[in-house]
Amino acid sequence: MEQIQLVIESFWPMFKAGLLISVPLMLVSFALGLVLAFILALMRMSKIKPFKAIAWFVVWVIRGTPLLVQIYIIYFGLPSVGLVLDPIPSAILALTISQGAYNSEVIRGALTSIPKGQFEACRALGLNKLQTMGRVVIPQAALVAVPALSNSFISLLKDTSLVSTITVAEIMMTAKGIIAVQFQPLLFYCEAGVVYLIFSTVLTRLQGMLEKKLGKHLVDTRA
């Protein structure tokens, strides 16, 4: 009975930390990461060699090193060169860079999946490159990229647990605080896992609804 009461009492603090910290952190980092991913993807596809080289190097480094190391470099390492960031800005920066590097490959693949004939058709219609990308290429590429980006979005929620190491008070940090008082790590770490599972399940359902809707739209556009 006592353990059940402890679980009930500790659930809301963890769930609240998810609503107020983990989810907003995920949303902001993913949105900024998409912008960075799009820029990196265009640089990778550019004919300007320095742009391609810079984008390739960024993606290579970020994808080849652990996210936890990147978080530590930003939060603990940058102060040694005079750049001091608070925990939440550090977390957002690290998660944004990580998402940008990984999702740039998704976006690049989606953009290159568009048949070259559509570019030629747009050129024949008198559309410039900006109009071609904005009106024709990007809307179609978005439909292709959504499933992979959705998976990345859900994974990002779980990745936010890493920022507890720099004292960001998200779900895992809240669980650690409760454990420090109650001394029952198995119980409360399992409960933290359940909280993450609840949020992930909701996001997975939303992902399925979005993919279903976009799938119908894609069929309609091809019909």
C-alpha cells in the first residue's frame, strides 16, 4: 500500500515535468532542428564545393559522436572559451544541432526523390528556382519525409532525458530528485519510464493520424 501511495504521489511531478519541460524542449529543438536540417540539406546538394564540404563535415561529426558528449561540450566545455550558457539554452542548442544533422539526410533524400522532369516542367512554365522549390518540390518532399521525421520527433522526446545530466528539470531529473528522498530507484525509474511511454504513445498515435491524412493527400495528388 505504501508503495502504491508513493507512485501516485510522484506521478504528477514527473508528468508535470514532461508537460512543462520535456515536451516544450522537444518542440523547440525539433522546429529549430528542421530549419538547420533544411539548410544543411541544401548545402549538401549545392554545386558550391565549400558549402558541400562544410555541411558534410557537420553531419559527419554530429552523427559520429554521442549526443551526451555534445551536451557536455556545450555546457561544460564552452565556458572555458568564455561562452557560458544556462542549462536549458545548452540543451536546446545540443538537441537542435543533433536533430539538424540527422534530419538533413532525411530532407536531402526527400528532395532528391522528386523526378527531374518536374524541375524541367517548372522551368518550361517560367517558374524560377525559388518558386519551383516553394510551390512544387518542397510540398512533395514533405510528404515523403514525414514518416522519418515523425520517428525522429518521437525519439527526441526520449533524448531529452540526457539533459538531466546538466540539471534541466525534465522527467528524469524529477525522478532523480524523488529517488534522492525516497531511496527506491527501481520503483521510480520504472515510473519515469511509464511517463515517457505515455507521452511517446500519444505522439505515436498522432503520427499515425498525420501519416494517414498525408497518405490520402498523396494519393489524391497522384490520381
